[in-house]
Amino acid sequence: MSGSGALHRFDQQPDHGEDALVGSFRFWFVGERWEWSDEVAAMHGYAPGSVVPTSALVLSHKHPDDRLHVQELLDRALHDGEPFSNTHRVIDTAGSVHQVVVVADRMVDDSGAVVGTSGHYIDLTDTFDETRKSVLSDELPGVVAARAVIEQAKGALMMVYKINADQAFRILQWRSQQTNTKLRDLAAELVEGFIEMPAPPASLRNAFDHLLLTVHEHAGERG
């Protein structure tokens, strides 16, 4: 991703009447400078332009059980140039808890050097209204026709982001709407790309092997 590409993507805000659950951010490593959209400010309980985001402010709104993990991710971003992608809980100024997924990529300058990370906050809190549940309802026939690949894509998102099936589907809907791509086509490409990704670390493979070989011992216990 080029630096200019990162800037363009940040400027392409979602339609406020349809998709206020998604907002954009940019984080420059030098000086730890943040920018966030009005939507991300609202997720934290702030009116547009009422506060300048900083690393300290961002961390202060993390759920106590998530704060250390997010701090480690920020440190990794600063030291290794990694994107600030994660799943965590935000506590806004009113004390309400928001479950968010941060989907981000590296931000680079014209020379290709990594200068920061940019992307989107997606608020997956279950308190959104019914009209927003129906985003992309015109895609539903296609979803039914391509249920298998949709379910596979949801499974990939659930595994990577540690979210539930409904939240994974909302992320697919968001990307479909944002990119004007049919949901089934986007899911198919996501699945193909996921298959082609490098193998997971040996530690994850070993842990899953153990789970696969012992899962029968607990089958049916979840009710």
C-alpha cells in the first residue's frame, strides 16, 4: 500500500446514514500522532473535533482486561512496523462497552518506508439499530445461493479475529458495501486468499492438533 493510497482510503468515509458503525484512523509512528474519524471519536464517547487523540487517550479507553494486550500491539507497531490490527473492548466516556475489531494495514511513504498504520474501527456491539442490521439486504439472495463459501469466509474471520458468526458476517457485509463487490464474490476471494496464506506457526498447529485429537472428550458439554 502506498502512502497516498492510505490517505485516500481514510478520506473515503462510510455514509453516515447507513454505516456509522465503521470509522477510520491513521497512526504515524514518528511522534505517535493519531487521527481518527468522527465515527471512531463517537465510539469513544466524544463529539467530532472535541479531542485530539493520543496513544495515552486511546489506551485509557481500553477495557482493563484488554489494555495490556493493546499496549503490546502498539509497541510492536512502533518497533516492528506491524499494522495495528486487533479485537478489543472500548469503554466510552459514558461507561458503555463497545466490542470493536480494528482492521489495518501498513502506511508507507513514497520511498516504500513504513511510516505508520491506517485502517478501520468496526463497532460490533449488539446495541445497533434494526436498520443497520439490514445493510446490504439486496445481497441476501446471493448469500443464500452461495452459502458454503460465505460460511467458509465467516469461519476464517472468526478464527483470526476471535469473533462470533454474526459479527463475522457483518464484517463481510461492510467490505462488500465499501468496495461495491458482490458478497459471494468477495467471500470466495477471501477464502482463496486465506488458503494461499503462509502456514500458521508451529505452536498454533501443535495446539490445534491437540484440540482435534481430544475434542471428543468434551463433546456435548456445552449444552
